[in-house]
Amino acid sequence: MIVFRDPSEVPAGFGPSVVAIGKFDGVHSGHRAVIDRARVDALRLVADAPRSATTAASGARVVAVTFDRNPLALLRPEICPDSLVGVEQKLRLLADAGVDATLMLTFDRALADLGAREFVEHVLVGALGVRVVMVGADFRFGRGGAGNPDLLRELGPEFGFKVDVVDDVRAIDAGRRVSSTWVRELLDAGDVAGATRLLGRHHSVRGEVVHGLKRGRELGFPTANLSADLEGFVPAEGIYAGWLVDEGAPGDGASEPRSTVKYPAAISIGTNPTFDDVPVRQVEAYVLDETELDLYGHTVEIEFVSRIRGMVAFEGIGPLITQMTDDVAKVRDELT
């Protein structure tokens, strides 16, 4: 997948393209429905084009236009929710969803002040050569949120594109619209299995393994501690079954890891209440049956499969070790 950080980076003659626009926070099943429709429209655009047209030779590209942060982080920071994924996670998920290119716009004051018509003219048409614009029914864009699907439909004939408004995806068992808000609610409650159903994948956090207090090693369960500035939404405190994906340490400056190794893991989120010596919540993972694994300095992704229990304080090391042994057994059963 090609990544552009500014419209000026898009080469001349890049289009034609089918563009899906949105925050894409979490790239959940609703977002992927939009992307899937965009892929179908791109194929249809190629099939309907004259054989001599550019689309017949190179095909229509599927492009995601999104932002490096939630616009509310600038416009209304007091009500801005925590993001489900970081920028790098979002890019990987969009690539996995089948997007050909992503335009990751920096949402700063200049972009916030850009008029809706100017956004269409300079970003969608001028840079991307858009032929179809895919949006949700509640999509807003441009200064003051003045742009909406109706405005896009008005501008379409002038600039030569069509508008495809994608209906909401709703959960069969709840009838509720799949949304990033719903995913956050589930993760706040520790229901990572429920979040998996909405996301269509396991929720994850990603960060560098750093040195901790090394108390897990003393107890016989050495853990990989993630840095506090990790990517992704941290679920409720507790013990989880999941996977640790080792992407390796930074090497020659390559933007993508050369290889990954996936390990079953017992994951802890909390402040170490038994010892009460961790001031903020931390994410740490014990790789099952691995006591000599050196992951310091590595970037890892922690995937959450299910919650084993909540976080509690124990009266002494003995009961804690007994509980940790039982937790690991339950994690092993959950993952096999």
C-alpha cells in the first residue's frame, strides 16, 4: 500500500480513484464494508471504461483518505475519546483491508479551516483524480462541518465524480450500529471477545518492550513490559489470554518489520495492586513456557483474545504465585 502524508506527495496523473473518506478508528467491520464497496466500485469503473482509457490499462485505485488524529483532538479536546488504534496500526489495517493507497492528512488548524468545496477540489479531485466518493451517511467535512453527502452530490457533476453513501453495518444480535464508540465501551468493560466480533479481528496494542521492576521474573513469570506511549486503546484492568507478536528490534531503518514471531501469552493490565508500586496502568505479557526470551527494545503487538479475570490484590507472594499459575493454565486452555 502506498502512503501519502500530504496531497502534494501524490504524483501527477495518480487517478482515477475510488476514495473512501473517514476517521477509520479501529478499521472495524463497518469501515471494511465501506472499503469493500470501494473495491467493487473500482472494478466496475474499470469494466465500464473504454478500452483506450487510462483505467483500462492501470485500473482504478482504492484510496482511503483519513486523519492522523481524531479531529475532535483539535476542535473539541475536552470531549475527544481515546483512539482505538495508532497511526501505524491504522495504516496496516487499511492495507490488510485491500486499500491501494492511503492519504493520511495531518489534522491541523489549516486543514480544519479549509472549506468543503476547496477540500473536494484540491484533495479529492486535484490530487487523487476521484471518480467515486464513498462516505457514511453521517460524514461531515470542511470548515465548520459544512460538507456532507448532499454537498458531495451537488459537486459531483461539476467535478466528474459520483457519490456512494454506504449504509450502517448493524450487529445481528443487538441491532446496534457497529461503531468505534461501541468498541470502546466493550474494551472499557474488559469484553475483548465482544470487541473482536465488531472489529472482525482481535483488538491489539503495540509498543516497545522496556525494562520494568522485573518482579515477574522473580516470581517465575518474566513479562515483557510495554512502554507507556504505546499505540492502541488499553482495555480494562485484568488478566487476558492473547498473543504477543514480536516484530523485532529496529534494524537498518526499514519501515516494515522483516519478520514476526507469534507467541501465546498471558497478559496483565493494571497497577500491580499486590505490591502497590506502579503509579500508572501498564501492559505486560508473559510468553507461555518462555523464561529466557529477550525482547528488550523490540516492537511487539499484543492481541487480546479473552478476559480471564479482573485485577485483585493478594495477601502475600504465595497466593499471588498460586493465582498466576492458575491464570496461565486457563490462558493455555483458551488458546488451544
